[in-house]
Amino acid sequence: MQNVGRCCTEAGGRTPPGRKSCRLIKLASIKQWARAIKRDVVALWLAARDPRVPWYAKAVAGAVAAYALSPIDLIPDFIPVIGYLDDLVIVPLGILLAVKLVPVELMAEFRTEAIRRSKPASRAGLAFILAVWALAALALFWLFWPR
């Protein structure tokens, strides 16, 4: 993978004979990253329920897992650009923070268990996002109601 940056520039932008296409290499690494994110979300869901995990790590892991597993986004995807911002930036950064807070040996155990499990559904995450939207609607209603 050290030659990934050079392979597209060799042979005038064409893939040299006997080498995989740079696009295939990049696509494979993106797919691997996405699988790791999915695995870590399930591992954080497990961490939030384990009594060996510190309370602050449980809180962050539970919030991140609930949001990532929720069928509703805080920022809807149909909003141009910022709609995907939470999926591409906020969720991975939350996962990174939560993984750092969970003890390393426990996180390794949760990752192993996450590979064997299917993706859970988060009713708590759904309820949280719906509550945020309801509070935002009430705040806007209160703000713009004629007095």
C-alpha cells in the first residue's frame, strides 16, 4: 500500500500491467474503514451495557451508539452538504472519542463480540432524536409566535 499514491501517476495515469487499479485499492480501503466503523458502533453498544466500563465511557459510548444506530438523523440527509456532515464527520469523531475512553483490553473484547453479533436497533436513539426535533420545533414555535 506504500505505492498507492504513485500508481495513478505511473504510465501516464493508466494502471501498469500486473497491478491493481488505484481506484480498486482506494475503494477497498474505504470499504474496510466502513466495516471497522460498523463493528466499533456495535462494540460501543456492548460497552455501554458492560459494568466493567467506567461511567463516563458508558455515557459517551451509549450516546454515540444510540445516535449511530438510530434510524433518524439529527441533521436530515436531504439537506445539501450538512445533511451528510453528521454521517461523515460527527459520528466517526464520536466513535473515536468513545473508543479512547473505553479501556483497551475491554474494547478488544467488545470488538471480537461485535463481529459475531448482528447490528442492534436503537429505540433509545430514535427516542432521543425525536425529542431533540420536538424541542427544536417547540422553540421555533415559541420564538416566532406573534405576541
